[in-house]
Amino acid sequence: MTSHPGDGDGDDRSAAEQAPQVCARCGVTAEGPQPTWALSVENGTRRHYCEACSREHLRAIEGRLDAQWW
């Protein structure tokens, strides 16, 4: 029997998802999942923002402005 991605056997997360999250704005590092952090995809790159940076730049994030504009 073979295992397929997403069927519950094994760990199908990438190395990037297993690494500690680092805020793309201020550089703070978080161990473990952070449900209050924001995730943005800019030019095909996933960027995580801590709660403080997310709150400070909420309108820009919701307006889908790239981080270079805020």
C-alpha cells in the first residue's frame, strides 16, 4: 500500500512550515503556531507578520498593498 500526500500518513508539511515563524516586518521569532499572526502572499512569497505589525498596518494588509508601500 502506498502513501499519498494529504491522506494522513506521514508529515506532508514543507520545511518552511516546520521552521519557526519570523515576522517579515520587525523580525520577531515565534515558536509554534501563532493564530493571531497575519499571512500575506507577495509576489509568490509567503510572509508572516506578528500581531503588533498586523494591527499597526491592518488597513494596508486588507487593501492588499505590498509591504513596500507601508
